[in-house]
Amino acid sequence: MVPATTKNKPVATKSPQSTKAPTTKGSGGTGSSKLPNSVPVAAPAPDQIITSMKVMATGYTAGYESTGKTSKHPEYGVTYSGVKVRRDKNTVSTIAADPKVIPLGSILYIPGYGYGIVADTGSAIKGRKIDLYFATTKQVYKEWGKKSVVVQLIKRGNGTCTEVMLKKLTQAIETYNAVPQSLLEESI
């Protein structure tokens, strides 16, 4: 996949703004803080981390600007592994990586993004580069852009990623707000 950013052109990015739960003031009133739109997933436990690595992470979309495909293309939004692209801050999102470095089916924790499963590859994704899926170009620029980040590998994939794997991982994260060790030990 071609990243949503242009080559040799730095992208201005903003770090995601955190939201705070309401605070209580005086006799039962609430502060002016917003309720969070989502509950962030918990980072992996230290004993779950196989390795950490510094990568260049770029946001991408299923659109023409990243893939060269329009919404009318039969493979629009379909990853190399055959699963549909998805972004879910509360569970798991699909990401792209160089399978020689991070195999398909690998599960990563990306600070500021959440859990990602390698479901895609791309012509521009070589070495220690990853692409993080977002639904729109606006989200790419607002929420991520392109930046260097240290990611944690918590499960090395076996070269495949399926909808069944994604469903099982999503259900586990919804239940535990993290990836349970038992899931990492089984072949999903």
C-alpha cells in the first residue's frame, strides 16, 4: 500500500487529545470535562511483550490515495490476507507490515493507536515500517500522520490472518480490556 503521506514531505501531526471523565465539584455538580467516547484498551503486561521495536508508522486508508483503488474496485478495503480493513480503538485494528520483519497474524500494541494485527502488506512497507489503518484521510492527518514509535510485539504470527482470528481477538479484548495471556498461548 502507498502511505497516505507524500514522499519527502513532512506531515504535521497532532497527538491525540485525551478526554477526562467528569469531575465532581461541590454538591454533586460535574465539571466541564467531556465524557470519553471510548475506553482505551490496556497496554500489554510486561511479561506478554516478546520484543519492542522502533518503527516508522504511517496512517493509511482503503482509498485511492493509499491503495490506488476506488470504492468500486472489487478488492477495495480487502487486505492481502483477505480480511476487511477495520479500525477499532477499543479492540483491534488491521495494520500492514513487511512480513519478513513482522509476519501476517502478528499482534502488536502501538502506543497512541492500540492493538493491531498484521493483516496487510504494501509495496512501500519494507523493513521496520508499518501502516496503521484509518477510515478516512481526515482521520489519518488528525489522529496520526507519520511518526516514529516504539511498538510491542506480543504474538508472532504464523503468516495468516483470518476473520475468525479477528473476531476471537476482538471478543477477548472486549471482555478483558486487554489481550489475555491464554489467547496469546493458543493458536488463533
